[in-house]
Amino acid sequence: MTSRSNRDAGFTVVEVLVAITVLALITSMAFGVMRFGTQVWDRGQGPLSGPSVHDIGFRFRSLLGRAVLPSVRQSDLSVKVPFRLQSKLLEFLTMEREGLTAWQFVAEPRGSDTRLLVRRARLSGPNAWFQPIDWGVPEFRWTGSGSVTFAAFESGQAVNEWPVGPSAPQIVAMTIKEARSDLQITALLRQAK
């Protein structure tokens, strides 16, 4: 029988240190990935979940800044309403390069979350004002915890519903209330002369 010497019986100190270092690197990378995943889960703003609150706010403000608010005679009741606001709905028209475009912001409560959908419909032809609007697939959507509401401000007074008609308020606000913060985005509307 051959006897083994003490030198061949175990690992050297260098081998043990290399193994511990490799194990520590793998563990730290795994915990880093898990920490990142947890943060994305907590925020609910992963790359696949849609635009951020600030993206929605920027889009809201830029679109309302281009809103078309024509004056319509009271007898023209069949004319497409240029502006409509309720606490969970906002509809208005803009003039784009392609022509007249209708926009719709809809806040849909879903339990403790809210889904905000933004839809667009292009209106074309000489009777664009008289066409029924066919709202297609949402252009973009956002889902978050909390609520989304719309309000109009006229002469310093806030209202959650604006009467359907040819007039529009001076200021429109969208408020997004989340567990961590509240964000109110306001837009000043140009009035048609």
C-alpha cells in the first residue's frame, strides 16, 4: 500500500483563497441582480411597463398646448365637440401635419391601481368635424398605484366636469396620486379668438 504524504492530503492556501474569491464574486453579482429586480418591481416602471409619469406629463402638456378650440355656433349641435372633460376622461382636438387629430386620455381604476390610456384618431376630409371618432388601440398606456383625475380651472375655480360645447377652460390639470408622491401637471389652453 502506498502512503500519501501530508503535502498531498489537502488544498493549498492559495487554492482556498481563489475558491473563496470566485464564490464571493458570484454571490455579489447574484445579489446585485436580485436588488435591481426588486427595485424595478417596487417602482412598477420596468422597461416593458410603458412610459414614466414624467413622460405622460410631458405628453399631456405638449398636446394640450396645441389644442384646437374653435368657436362653434349653438345651432351646430352635430359638430364634433372640440373639448370634453370629466374626472376620468379628457378629449380634445389638435392640428397635426397629417390633419385634424382627436386625442383621448382615459383613467381606468383597477383595484388599487389605475391604468391611463392615451388614444389618438385622425380625422380627415371636408367633413372632419362631423365624423364619428373611431378610437383605436391606445398609443401608449401607463399603469401605477393610486389614482388619476382631470380637472378644469376657470377664474380660479376647479371643476371636475366641463360642459360639452365649443368653449374650453383656461387651465386643465391632470393629477396623479401615488403611494409615494402626488404629481399635478397643468396646461394652459390657447383660446380661439
